[in-house]
Amino acid sequence: MVDPHLWLEDVTGDEALGWVEERNAEAEAAIGAVDGFAATEQAILEVLDADDRIPLVSRAGDFVYNFWRDATNERGLWRRTTMESYRTAAPDWDVLLDVDALSAADGTLWVWHGAQVLRTGPLAFRRALVSLSPGGSDADLTREFDLETRTFVAPEDGGFLRPEGKGGMAWVDEDTALVATDTGPGSLTTSGYARIARRWRRGTPLAEAEVLFEAGPDDMAVGVGYDATPGHERGYVFRMMGFYTSETLLLDDARTGTELHRIAVPDSAEPAVWRDHLLVHLRDDWAPGGDGTATYPAGSLLVTDLAAYDAGEPRFTPLFTPTASTSLAGWTRTRHRVVLVTLEDVVQHVEVLTPPSGPGDDWERHPLTGLPPYTTVGVRAVDATDDGPEGDLAWLDVSGYLTSPSLALVDLRAAGAPGQPTVLKESPARFDAATHEVTQRFAISDDGTQVPYFVVSPRGQDGPVPTLLYGYGGFEISLTPSYSGSIGRAWLARGNAYVVANIRGGGEYGPAWHQAALREKRHRAYEDFAAVARALVTGGTTTVGQLGIMGGSNGGLLVGNMLVRYPDILGAVVCTVPLLDMLRYPQLLAGASWIAEYGDPDDPADRPFVEEISAYHRVAEDVTYPPVLLTTSTRDDRVHPGHARKMAARLREVGADVTYWENVEGGHGGASTNAQAAHKAALEWTFLATRLEG
């Protein structure tokens, strides 16, 4: 069957952009003219631009670095200060790069993608590799930057310049970098990512850089990295065969060596080298000895001595073993410690581990106490490469639905239990959190599975209120509590409720929770979300007419399927940067990289279940759908804007109440500046208010 809306996949075609312009004008007229829209937009922008936000930093040498956007600097400033100054209430920032000024000078709307400071050799901490994206797309370029002169080093002067493309590079020394990027025909995978890893010498053409590794065109991607830890320097090549299968190859001599050593763990596992140790996070059960005598379950984190591993005699010790209610959310390594962040029924715990002090000793384990309930803790090493006292310092980023962000510093060197965190910075509350409370509940899905969800509702709620239900349910991503001043001001302050569903497909209960909604089992995620929606109504939190749902990217696919499967239990739908045409998704931009998650519509064995989740193809003529807002970005080069465009066209075709809005830049995040983000969010929250508050 010919797709009548295929022409909307022409991202920058005149006809397609004309259609987008018409839809945008309709959206602005319908939502932007609503009383209160401008006030909502301004309230959100005040949150995003607030001068008293916490400036998060990363340390390199004597400085800590921060990227900052505000009302004056829409595209942002890259800046730095000393650790001593950063500890004060008003740090003395030294601006290194003004991205607004650069955009004006270059005539390109640059979006910051990060920087990597050189850590070795005579130019250590004097040069950096700065990555910038035109318009916010995933594709970016990397330029060498002189931290002393505050200028880019021109290629004609020997400076490194990685042309625009999906890839990356890593310093080895002042004259050498590892790079994986688009170097012309044949250098990319079918997913659109780099497939060749090279060693690039200063002053030589990139296309002639020495090839270290070459993956097949049907692999997903190749990446590179470098560990500059003194005494443990090594390069890495990462081969990703699919989204959940990969190989890590070590390059012991990244300056001149060519021999790559594969870390011999299952393709589904995630290995990480930490000084003299090898850590392995399992996605599947594994018996390292091959004889079945010691099998470690999926979700475990193992460690072994690297020398024993190299000698072919690894002795693995489990640092974390999951249970039916627990999973590993993440781990961080400092100079001498491993910090585990675990979930128990989606509630976080933090534990500090110390390696054995001698043969036969066990790893010491100490919980990090005093953390607020229903919060998410981000743990980051200040500088794990530092062999001095700061090598075991860690940042703690703490926030929750009603707990405004704080940043603490904790010293993990203390004998026995780690020291108590010292709060350095706290963000003021952006709304009155005292009016609401957080509870955790469980819904029962169609197959009897208990599905957890968090409810942020008016304290002492008496009767149903407008409620927004948010979800994702894919790629083993966990949704844990986080603070949003925008949601607080635009939604909670109106007396409404906000709900987050931890459905299958996510990582809240480890790999098994994710795998329970993979491929032909995708419907389980939608059944879980429907179970939460129904529980909110039967439990009295809201009514069908007051219940809205929202999701983006894979979450856009989630709410798109909710729209076509369960239209009678929903009051409104907000669907952002979504996948929706699942019969063509592998042919659109990075789509082929997600076949492991959804299945391959071109494989006869997969097509029936992929077709079942193709929301675009399930839109029917004789169904009454709830009001829908679809948003995307012209510059999204990850999820093709054609998904949202075609869905809007199809819904219009059947007479549905659909509003469509597309930002001309912003990439997959949907916005490149705080002003754009505030406008987009105001459209979404105002749409929900007009449809649900009645």
C-alpha cells in the first residue's frame, strides 16, 4: 500500500516545510492565544534562566568547568573557576567561549555538545577539544581550542578539526587523538554512525589517519575513548554490533601500538576497566568458567583483578547481585572506591565499596545515609584520575519531585563509613511544594504483574483533579524522582496531579524488566501504562476526562499506541519527538540502530508484531480519539520528524482533534535555547490545561 503522506518525510522540502508552517501557525493561534499562555511561558523561562540555579561542574587540573545558559546568553558560556572559588556563594567565573558570539560571527546557530580538556604532555590543561552542533542535531563537529588565548586553533596552524558528522574523538597526547567519524563514502554504518576507528596525528589529513579498527556496515557504530589515569593509560575502541551487544577493545599503547585486546565477556555485558580492576555488568546470566559451577544472574556487577584476567585466570567477585525487587541503577569509580546506586522497588540507595586490603579479605561495604526519601542521587567522581587527596571526592546531585536540587561534596577516604556529605549549593524552590505530597503505588497489569508508579498530588486531595501521566518504557531506562520547576509552576501550582509510571521496558527492576517488553512483548509496556491509567481513575485521583498522558521519543511511541489502543480511557495526549511509523523506522535516520528493541519490519518473522505497534498504521476512520498535541524538531537527526508529521496528517484525515507544532531547530531535545524550551513547554502545558481542566 502506498503511503499517501510519504512526502512529509522530505525534511527540508519546500512542500513539507510549507505544511509545517501552516500547522505551526494553527498551533500558535489555538494555544498561544489562550489566556495565561504568556504567563506560563514566562514562568517556565524564569526557572530555566534563573541566576541561582546550581552550576554543575567537571574538574580538570586546577579548574572546574561549567557550561551556562541564561537570558543574556541564550546559546551559552563555557567558563571555569577554581575549586576554592566554586565553594563560595558567588564564584569568580572566567569565560572561555561565548557560543552566542561565535554563532553570530560564524552565521551558524551553534549548540554546545561538550568539551574535553587535554590532560597529558606539555600542553596539558592548555588545550581542549570542543564539540558543537549546528542547530542541535546529533551530528556535530570538534575543534581544537586554546585555553590560554581563548581562540580556536586553525587547521592551517595544525589544529584538529573533525568535520560535522556523527562520531567523536579523544585526546591521547598533544599531537595525537583517537577518532571515529564520517570520512566519506563507506565510513558509516547503515544506522548512520561511524564504523572506523583511527589514530590521527596532528598536521595530517583525517582521511589518511591510521585505521585501528573497522566494523561491518551492518554493525551499529564504533566509538573511541582514552583513559589518562597516571600509570594506567590506555586507549579504547568500542564496537557496537547492536543496541545491546558490543565489544570493548583495549589499546595498551594508544600512541604507537596497533594490537587491540578484546575483553572476553559476553557481547551483552558492559565491561569497564578501573585502574587494576575489571568490572562487568551483566544483561544475561553468565557462567565465566563455562562449566556452570558459578553462574551469575543478569543484572549482577562483577569485579576481578585485571592482571588475573589478562593471565586467563579471572576470579570474579560479585559486588551486586539483584533480587526480585532490587536492581543496579549505576556505579561510579573514584581513586580507591566504587560507589553503587541501587533501586529497591524504584527507591534509591547508595553504597560505598572499598577493595580488599589483602589476600582473603572481602570488599568493605558502607551505606551512604541521610539522603531524603523519594529522591534521585547522582554520584560523580570529582576527578578519579587524581592520585592525590581529591581522587576520592565525589559530587552528590540530589533532587526529587518536591525536593529542589542540591549539590554536596563527600570524602570517601574516611576509614570505615564515608564522611558525611557537605552541601555546597542548594537551588531555591521554584514553586510551593508544601501544597503537594509524593506517594508510591502499584497497579496490576493484564498478566498480573505489579507496576509501580509515583503520584505527586495535592496534599489532602478531596476528589479527582486534572492529572498528567508520564511514561517511557524502553531501552532499560529507569524513571526515578526528579525536580522540575517548570512542571511545578505550569501544572502542580494549578492544583493538579503529576504521575510517573515505571512500566516494563524500562530498567527499574534490571534487565528482566526491560526484556519483558522487548520486540514481540512490546504490548506489555502499553498494558502496564493502561493499568496505571485505570488505577488513577478507579482510585479517585482523576477521571477519564481529566487524564492526560505525555511521552517523548520511545515515550512518544508509547503514548501514540495508547492513543490508538485505549482512546476511551484518555482525556488528552501530548506526543513529542516520537516514533510512530514502525514499518519504515529502520529506513529513517538512526532507526536501524533500534531493531534490537522493536524488531525488523523487513523480516517476515518480525513484521506481524512490529505492525501491531505501528501507531501510524492503526489510526482508524470510525474511532473517536482524545485531543492530541504532536511536537518535533526539523533538526532532529535521530528520530525523523516525518513520524510526527505523518501522524498529524493521518489524524487530520480522520477528523481527529490534533494540533501539530515543529521547532525549526533543537535536535532530538526539541529546543536549542531556554527560550525555545520554555515556548515548547508552555504550548504543551497550556494544551493540557485547556483540554483537562474544563
